[in-house]
Amino acid sequence: MAEGRKPPVTVLGLGLMGTALAGAFLGAGHPTTVWNRSPAKAAPLVALGAVHQPEAARAVAASPLVVACLTTYEATRETLEPAAGELAGRTLVTLNSGTPPAARAMAAWAAGHGARFLDGSVMSVPDAVGRPDTLLHYSGDRAVFDEHAGALAALGGDTVHLGAEVDLASLYDSALAGALLPTLLGFFQGAVLITARGLPAGSLVPYSVKWLEKIGTILPALAAEIDSGDYAEPASSVGIFHDGIEAMAEDPAMGEEADIDFSWLAPIAALLRRAVAEGHREHSISVLTELLRTPPPSAPERAPSPAGP
């Protein structure tokens, strides 16, 4: 490779995220080869200088670093099966959804074909790819990560190697993903309440951001309680949350006034009721971690009220 020339990269999969990844590599000066099951999706990237290969095997053969951004590990393996003979000596990076066991199976499959392997996760949306503050997690052999760190930095400035255990990126992705949809649903619920009064949803945004920032400041203390197993001195108790959600359930006028469906909160309400029933009313809300570690009792849960949980 000529001095100063950026190493070539191949990107497999050109959905919204894959297209953003390929664009970031191109923008950073990496010769970029792309492949997609639907070739038409490659056209905008070809216009920017990418090389489109219609066959996955030829795309893999084009670069020492192959980044696969398909839906799941299974889809990645299915795509790479015809190209397996080209993987030996190359580094395969997966940036897809899946579970830690699936990540381990993918790593074993790659090793069986002579490839070095890193698993990864993009902790942001496609539009944020390439920005200095965009977070990406990787796991696997540290030496392999270090070799390609310069190229991978094109995808985001906050690039973290979590450790040599190959499934750590998937593990942290799974752990963090659990907070996303409930958080969004909470905002959507708030938007319904606000807009039902004729106010714009946008008026809720600055206060939501401040609220999320405040939540961020209490996470270290909650994590310390979880690590120690001591929930006896709460800043916020189970009882406070329990009584708040029960108040919503017992006031059907609230749901009717905004014409809102609170039923998505039913499992959360059931978990809080279980915590109180098991004697945790005065404990920190972080004690719910212990309930999540164990299956619920076999007794049927109380059905939610029509107006809410």
C-alpha cells in the first residue's frame, strides 16, 4: 500500500445504517467496495466513488477489512456462505442486531473460515455516523482492533474496545437497548397528553431533555446499590413509584380526558405490585433488579384497569 493511502474497506449491506457506514469510509478517504442484495441501493455511493461488486465473494476479496451491516448474525452468515473461501486472512466486523450467543456462534464460524473477527454495535442513528461524539462498541482480539482502529474511527469519534470476550459488544448492546423503547414510549405518552390540550409536542422536548439528563446523574448511585446489594437507603423508593402508577390506574378520567391508552404500562405496574407484595415498599427502586433476576410467582397477576395499569 502506498504511503499515506488509506486502507480499503468493504461494506456488505446497504440499508440506512450500511449506507451511512460506507459514506463515512468514503468521506474519510478509504477506497470502499460495497455489496447489497438489491444492487440499485449502491448507485448513490458509486456516485461518491465507491466500487460496487454484484457478488459478495468479489466484494470480500476486494479489502482486508470487511464490515457487514445486515439485519442479524444469521443473515450475515447466509450472505457470506458463498464468499467463505475469500475470508481467510481478512478481518470481519459485524455491526448487526443479535444476542451474545449468536455473536459467539458468528465468531466461531468466522474463525472456522480463517477470518479474524470483531463484533460491534453502533449506538446511534444513521445520520450520526461519522460524527466525533458517535459511540461504537467493539469486542474481540485487541490486536485486531488496534490494527483497524484508524479505519473504524471514521464511523464515529467515540470508539470503544470493550474487551477480548467476543460477545461483549452484543451484550452491552442488548443491555442498553432495553432502555430505548420504554424511554421513547414514555415520551410518546407525554406527547399524547400535551397535544390533547392543544399544545405542540415540541414544547415537551426541552423539559424531556433536562429530565433525561437528571436521570443520568442518578445512575451511578443506583448502580452502586445494585453492585452492593444494599437497597435500604433509597433516594426514591419502590413505594413512590408504585403509588404513582396506581394513582393513574385509579383515575380513569385522566385516560379519558386525553383519549390515551395506558395499557403499555401494565407489565411495569405488575412488577411494582410484586415488589410491594414481597416486602420491598421502602427499598430503593433499584431493588427491581433483584426481581428481574428471578421469575415471577405462578399466581396470576391482577388485570389492569380499563384506564391504565
